[in-house]
Amino acid sequence: MEADMTCPQCGCEHVYPDGSLWNCPECGYEWNPQDSDGMTAGNMAEIRDTNGNILADGDSVTVIKDLKIKGASSVIKSGTKVRGIRLVDATDGHNIACRISGVGAINLKSEFVKKA
């Protein structure tokens, strides 16, 4: 099974196991091959912003309230624009992966952003 495993989102062949999940180093997608529902890019549940707009990979969003960063003294200010988001299937509710200048790579909850 490991020899022919590819990422269901981007098709990358350089995937690796991490516990019970598999990870793709190119797109950052995580999945469980034992999962019967097979959450892939084609059938991932719709992720909506605070206004109800459907979000997609590559969209730009704006943060709608000040967000404290756990374990750091910095804050992501309201009105910060984030470009090129990536939607992820996260169990903790942080379903947007992105990079914010001055902060770095971070995950956000879609309820705290609006589509720009």
C-alpha cells in the first residue's frame, strides 16, 4: 500500500505517514487512508466565511477581529488581508491554512474571516 500511495488532492508521490494520517509535503494535505468517506478536494464539505460566502483554495480573505496567537505575544489585527489561502480538513476547527507576513504559517478558523 505504501509503494503506490499518492496524495488524493494533488497527486504527489512523495507522501509520508505520520501516525494514522498520511501527509503530502507539496500541498500540505492530510488524510486517513482507512477513512471510508475519503475526504478529497472534490468532495470536501463547503467551507464558508462569516458572511456565508463559499471559500476556495487561493482566495483572499480579511480577518474580521483581533486574534491572539496561542503561545506568542503577538496579535493578528482586524483588517489583516491574507492572500492565497489553502482549505484543509481539520478536526480542531482551524480549516484555513495560510501565511501571514510578520507572523508566518498559521491556521485560521473560517468564522473569523470574510472573503475579500
